[in-house]
Amino acid sequence: MTVYQMAKLYYPRYWTLRMLNKLVKAGRLTQAEVDEIVSGAKEG
């Protein structure tokens, strides 16, 4: 399982936006991926 897949699965229940931003800084996610995860969580 990739970091992206884990983020989609665990945000926002277990992972916060702060955690996602830390992963961007660490180079594990892109900002575009974070935006997609966050917008997807808001939709459903």
C-alpha cells in the first residue's frame, strides 16, 4: 500500500491535514495529491 492510498483511507478519521502537509514536506505526497484527498473527503 502506498502513502497516497493510506492517506486516502485514513484522512480525516485518523490522519489530520497537518499530517498530510508533513508528508508533502517529506516528499512522500505531492500537494496535488493532498488537494485531491481533502476534496474527496469533503464530497463523501
